[in-house]
Amino acid sequence: MNLDSLKLVQSSPAKVTFDAGAGFRLVVEPHAPGVFRVRLGAADAVAHDLPVSGRAKVHADMLIARAEAISEAETRVSDDGSCWEVCQGETILQIGKQAFGLNVVKNSEPLMALTPDGIGHDDGRWAFGVALSGDDTVYGLGYTEMDLNRRGEYVVSDDPLHQALPLAWSPKGWGLYVNTIGRVDHDVAESDSGVYEIHAQAHVLDLFLFTGEPSEILNQYTAITGRAGQVSLWAMGAWLKQSPGTSLTQVIEQVEGLRSNGIAIDNVMLCPPMAWRLQESKLAIDWDSDRFPDPKQVLDLFAAKSIQIALPALPAVLTGTPTFEELEDRGWLLASDSGDAYVCKGNEATAGQDFALLDLTHKDVYRQWVERHRQLADDGVAAVVCDVQFDFPDDVTCRGAESGAMLRTLYPMLARQALYEACAGHKVPPEGLVLTHDLVPAGQRYPWQACKQTEFSWAGMRQSIRAALSVGASGLPLQMHALGDEASNDVDPQLYLRWLAACVFSGNFQFESIAQLRKLQDTHQELLAHWMQWRYRLIPYVLGAMEDAARTGLPIERGMAMCFPQDREAHRWDTQFMCGPALLVAPITEPGNKVQVYLPESEGWWDLSTGWRYDGGQTLEIDAGLDMIPVFGREGHMLCLGPATRSTAEFNSAKLLDEVWMFGMPIHNPVVMRNKIRVMQMQGSSYIKGLEGLKILPSEGLEVKRRGAEVRISRAR
């Protein structure tokens, strides 16, 4: 069935309702400035603004953080009488009267239009297409190691291999989010080069249409669907992965040895399998006595050395155990249609033993799972890593009655939500760290993605960068990088140091191989210490960018299309990125010292290595030794650096910053941890408060005058 006629039923500044025929209603809300929410379905299903059934409300709360509309619009008939227009200032949603269609227009310029087929519906499945012109690009939609422009791809929301996220946007000025836990297929001009076709499995088609710059789209998207909370200072320190066969006391010795050689480490990721299992019906914790003979003593020892640890976790119950039999009888495990527990093949977390999964849709099971991990957090476990994005067969069901695509999407959402509640729920404001590779809707509510392992090669380095940028373009704040190869002791020093330099100016990273690191220490100790000193001096800035993500939805690592949507040339440079708002980073991703860097137009750029200023819109060729990476400061911004330390535990909370670098005349407040620095302009000068005791490095042509607690930056006479 295609919807091909509309009749206006009711119009108010907050909502417009149409009769779409065949018992269907179309509801349009000006949900937020530049955002329209379009709901289409059976009249009784869209009659209420909030879900009626309990399960529908659970799903809605997991997807939408701010359900109420906060904007208003005027509804009118277009001049030619062919459509209704819902107007938010210069942004207009046009709704066709006869041949049904949706068009978004801003400042009289078309931004987005549905294809002439309109919206189709058949047995709970919706289909519509967005017309794409020859040079339109589409970003977001989750993880990719290839072209950040997703045009030409087919992405399935519930397929674990696709690592999908629901937000899509174009530098042209539009964004799109289908609000459902059901399957959504994104055919981004793979089948038809001129159409981005979407198929959605849902009783009601619930569509958010965004307009504006990419930064505005991410801001509104995360405001509606939820944003990440804060993370603790320790989490921003470097991570080390435990090598298989290495004892916990050996890990502590390794960290202390690295610190003594200038390689700061704060956190250790324990290797699988899980260090504990669930026993009995109360899900009591049973520690692995070989790895944790005295858990409290071991955790206290790590804490005494200021080392935080992350444990692998899984809501798994091993088959063939009394706990499995008891929980299966109780109905606390995911089950197949036969009523028997669904059994998964063993993996790394379970040491190869087959297991069943706790049914986290069951309230009692969910509560027990949270309580067990809160106990671990109280005992001193800093974080957990948990991957549960399983490809469940369609016949697997749960207490909440979800199955198929809905269960494949819902289960990892519940697992992550539960773990975050456990780690952060007892802290005000909430600070928690759950490491996972799972990518599902509402992932942007959590601040961290676990390392995505790529091949240790130049191509793997480029893939790692694109992975972080693609996840960031989809609304997630931070994707960790993995540096090295735990399966190999061989190391290419040039590749390793180039990759390390890129990681230093990223959200965060983890050393994968202590063997490779030690081998490199023998010949490049000073360079390793040089880059790790840079990393720890940058922590106040990077953590400030994380805090900024909690306010704006912008990731730490931002691709060129996101930051410079009007500069088409910049979009081609897909391994360059902005680290926060102030730093343009151009990683060296090929052998040799020569690298080309594109400076986006309409901006001034200051080379961190030389202090020279360059106009944007040009390509530079730079000769960079192993102690250098091309990084440019954005004009009008500042870079606030902390002291060099061997651990975040050495940070002085009363004096987080050491010095300030200025890129031209300061205009913007700096992004910095616990930001208390404020910039004001007056009569051609900048007046800055909050720089007491800091060394200030102005760019050439500026002079600094201190006036008590205020600093004046003006043109040199």
C-alpha cells in the first residue's frame, strides 16, 4: 500500500495531524529548532504522544531521552496549493497533498526530498527513499574502516557484522534518524545510485528529520536520544593489555617498569577469559582462584600502585553446571521456541565453554546483574569490557517477548545500560566506564568504545583512524585505538612511532603488546618518552573535549566533513581530523618523512612545531621526523597543556594546567578539563580570566599584559 492522499485534521503550533487514509494518521511535530518529528501509522497507534503499553514505554525510554517537543511552527498552504508547509522560521517541511511526499527547504533552498514513490507500508514494514544528486554524500550509520562517505553501501541495523548506528547525515545540511528497535535497512544508493532507500520494521514509522550544519545535527540528535556522561580522570591515561600467561603481579611490575622509563600507564585491560563466574540462583560471584586467589588483596595492590583494571564480563551461565539447570528451570535464561535455554558456542570470555545468556529483559535478572557488578565496582574494579552483540536466531525469545531483529538490538542495549548503572549509578554526577565493541542505538549515551583491533600495518593504521571518525560521525564520543599486535614480537619502529603519534592526539589508546613495547624501548626509548609526555600534557584538553561531548554531542575526533561541510576538498582527506575544536591532526600513514597536509579554507592555521601561520585552502608538503606529527592550531583558539606526569594520580587538582599556547587573537573559550577560563573581546583586544600562574605563549604579533587576575592580549605595537 502506498499513501497517496492527505487531509488536514488538526493544526496547532506544537503538532499537525493529517488523515492519510486507510485508517492511517500522519503526525508532524516541530520537535526542536531545525528538527521535525514525523510519525505515521494506524490512527490509534499515533493518537497518543507517549507509548501506552509497558514494553513500548521501555523501548521508547531506551531510545529517546527527551520525548517532549520544545519548538513551535506555523502551518500554511503553499503558494501553489500543492502542499502544506510546516514552518520553523526559514526551515520548512513541505507535505504533499495528493502525491504524498516530504521535502525539507531552508532559506528557499531544497535540502532533502523523498523520492516520488513516497512512503510505502506493508505488514509492519515501511519503505521510503531520499533522493540523492550526483555529488551528495552520506555520513554516519556506524562503524567503517573504509570510505567515511557511506554512499554505495548497504547497512543492516541488527546484523552484528555491520556494526550499525542509526544516524545518517549529509554535509548538504540534513540528517535522518528512524526511531525504532526493529530492523532498519539502509540502502545508501547501492541498488539505485540516485536513491538512499530505507526499510524499517515498526508498527509506527517514527522519523526525525534534522537540518543545519553537521555539528548542529549531532547536537540535536544527542539532545533527543541522550548524551554521554563524564568519565574519571584516570580513564584518560594510557592503557596496557595484559599478555596471556602473565600473572597480575607481573603486570604491576611491567607498569612500574614502563613508568620508570617515561612511558606513563594508568590502566590495565585484563585478557580473557573472565576472572569470575556466576554461581547458584542468587548469581553470587565465584572468582577464578588461579588468577585471583585473594581478590581483595590483588585489587588493593593495584590501587596502591594507582593502576586501574578492567575485567572482561559476560552475562553467561556455563552449560552442564547446577546453576545452568536451576536458572533454566526458573526461566532466567534466553530460550528457544522449545522452551529450552538457548546455548551459545564457547568464546574467549568463557574459555571455550558453551554457555547460556541471562535474560536481561527479566526485571529480577537485570537487577541481580546490576548488583553483582556494583559489588565489583565497590571492591575496586574500575571498568568492565563486555561484548554481547550476538546474532540470535529468530526463534530465540525472552521474558519481554522480543525476538529476531528486536532482540538482537535490544539485548546489547540492556547489557550496556545495566553495566553503566552498576559502575556509575552510585556516583553523583554519574561517572562510569563500560568498554564494549557493540554498536546499537543509544550507544551515544555512554562515553567509550573499546579498542577495535586492526592489522598492524600502514593500511591497518588508516583503518583505525577511519573507524574512530566513522563512530564519531554517528554520535559516539570516543573510540579507543589499539596500538601494536599482541600475536607478534616483531615491530616496525617507523610504523609504531607514527601510529603512537596519531594516538597521542586521539581520544585514547591501548598498548596491545608489552613485548613489542619493550623491544622498541631498546632503540627508541627517548622517542617513546617524548610522545607519552605529550599525551599526558594533553589530557586536560582531551578530557575537556570529552566534557564538551556531554554538552554538545560532538566527538573528540571529528572528520573533515563534519567540521568543514562547505569545503568539498577537505572531505577527501579522510585520515586528517580535528582533535577537539582547536587542533587539526594530519597523521603520517605511509612510510617515509614526507607528508601532505590540507588546511581547510576560510581559516587561519598555526603550525605547533614552528609557530608559523598559514592561510587555509592550501596543501602543504611537510618533512617530519619521527619526533613530529603535523598538528595545526585553529585561529582564534587556545591549547591549554598540563604538566608531564607518569600517571594521572600525579595530577594536582589545584593546578591542572601548566601553560597556554595561543593561535592568533583568542576569540573562543578554550576546551579544557573543568573549564574556568573565559575569553572576552573589547576594543580589538581579548581579556582572559582564569590564567593565573600559567605560562602564556602568544603567537607572533601579540603581546601579553597581566592585570591582577585578568590577562589582556592585544596587537603588538
